[in-house]
Amino acid sequence: MMSLKARFDYFKYVLTIKKKKTMLFLINLGIFITLTVYNITQFSSDNFNIIIFVINILTLINVIINIYSIRNKIKALFFIKKPFELTIQEIPLPKTVIPSEIDEQYGYKNILIKNHQLIRSEEVDDYLMNCDLQDIKILYKINKKYINKIRKKNMQNDIKLIFLRNEFNKMLITRPLINEKKYSLATEIVPEQNIEIFKSTYYDSILTNSITRKKIYKNNNGFEELFFDGTTMLPFSDIKDDSCRLMPIKQTKMNNHVGTSVLGLTSDKYLILFYQGKSYIDTKFLVPSENGSADWNDLRKMDGNFINAIKYSMERELIEEAMPKNKKYKINTKRRF
């Protein structure tokens, strides 16, 4: 059932990305059906029009061509037939990634921990913590048009959809790649300001945030050809050999869906940790009690408060990933250990 849902999600997403072609096909199909009905009703009467009949034949040919094209896409999806092999390499980041100029104003700094770069701000962390403890709202506004900006390049780039299909096929062996609906950041989180979010999907992050860290080679009978270079999409400016600067969120055209991580401590003081299982992000390292992402449905009944939405996402993911099924739990999010 999960595999079937994943295939349906994939096909629906491709139709969404290719919405112009989909709309043209539906228009052609509508014209063909209308003219066919008209010809049938007029064929035996004196009102039969040969010009309309010829137009109908030409429309039928166009519909058949479109159906054949869609048939090939469906066949490639459901029978998992690859036209060629892809070799995917990770692109290493520069040694130093500097926060954007907007972020630097609010104390964001680059922190290096065991060769892993983090960008964080104690000022913003304290602000978020105080908002939670003092029940101060951080209001969010939903930007309904922002997703079109994210998908615009995907609509023009079939190479990205080939990459998505490659990742989709690879994940079918372990865990089907369900295209869950997410909420994403359209602006930075800064003190004393409202934020903008937008509705997106998991696939949108794969085709923006994930693919930018990849170089993709097309492997045809042992001959490798550079197919896609993600460095052209990296959200950096002032790029040098060993450093670069992050762009502000609105300039990046990245999906940036909200992720959550939780350290769970039991009432008898046991810390809950796991090894990351087989997933799209696969690793053998220890991970927190919950390590996931925020769903669009988490925004329900949140009264426009971003803090409550994040807390609800964290609680839901913690229960889903770290707790035995069919049991009720009481989670204390106010207590600080």
C-alpha cells in the first residue's frame, strides 16, 4: 500500500510540475470529445460539416500523441525501467560558510564541531526560548505564491525529474518515498518580527536543497558524462576557494522545509537515542530521540502561532518515531532539565 501511494504521489507531482503540458492535453481531450459528440449527432443529418470533421481528426491525432507520451512516463514510473545509470557525487562545502548579512545582524555565527559546520545565533535561540516560556506569540503569514517561485526552474528542467525518479526508484527497495506536505520558511526567523511560511512538499526539497549538493553523471556503457552540476544552484555569494556567504532565504529559491530534532528524557532520567534507520537520509550515526520534519497538517488549530506549530510538530514526530504504538504518553514540554 505504501509503495502504491508513493507511486501515485510521484505521478501527481510530475503532472503538477508539468502543469502546462497537462492543461494542454486536457484541453485537447475536451475539444476532441466535444467535436466527436457533435459529429455523431450531425453525421446522419444534412448539417454535417466536413471542416469540423477534419479538425476532429487532427485533434484526435494530437490526443493520441499526448497519450503515447504520458503512457511512456507511466511505464517508466511503474515498471522502473531506467534509460541509463546515474552516478551521483556529493559536492563538498567550502571550509567556511558565513551567515547572510541579514543573519549577521542578529548574531548568527559559523560554529565548527568535529568538521561539521553549524550556523546559529544565541540571541535568536534565547528569543525563541523566552517566547515559549512566556507564551509570547510569533505570528506567521502564509505566502501562497512562494511555491511557484521554488518550482519555476523545476518546470523547465527535466534533468531534475530524472534525478527525482532515480531517488524514488532507489528508495522503493527500503522505504517508499512518500511526498508528504510540509511547511517551509519564506523569511528568516528574527526577534520581534513575524515570519512568512508556505505550503510545499518533500519532493520540492529534494529538487532544491538536496540536489544542490550533487554532481550527477550519466553513465552509458562505461562512459560518464556530466549531467547536472548542483554548484550552479548553491545558495552562496562571495564564493572563494575556502569560504562563501549564505544568501538571504528569499534569494535562495530553496524549499527550506522546517526540520525538527528532539532530545527526549524519560521521567527516570534516561536519554532516548537511536541509530538512524534506512531512509532518504541514511546514516549509521546516532540521532536524537526524534529527527524529522514538520507537516503542513501540524498548523491546524495553531492560531497563527509559529512556536506552537513547531512544538506540535516535535511532539508528533517524537510519538511517531520513539514511542511504542497503541500507548498514550504525557509529554512535558515546559520542564527544562
